[in-house]
Amino acid sequence: MLMNEICVFFARYLEEEQGAVAIRDVERIHIVSFMAYAKLEGKSPRTIARYIASLRSFFSFFTA
């Protein structure tokens, strides 16, 4: 998955599971619950680590 696809997947997760949280309002708990969601969806630990790395890059760019 490309970083853009991961961000879209995360945004969809926020909308469907968290009630449409705006990207600027994302907090640590949203990331942690996204990781748990990905695990429940059967994603491998390596895939989840890739999600985290991509989101970290996205948010560091977003907040720079």
C-alpha cells in the first residue's frame, strides 16, 4: 500500500469507527485504536508497523 492509500484507509477508519474526526483533531488514542482495529482486521504486525511509519511521516509533514 502506498502512503496515500494508508492515509485514505486511516481517514475512512476515522469516519466509520470514530465518527468523522478531522485530521487536525487526531490524538494518540485514535492512532492506538486504529492499530487495534487493523489487528482485528487480520493485518500482520509488519503491515501495522508500515501503517504507523506512514502515518508518522504524514503527520510530521502535516504539522511542519
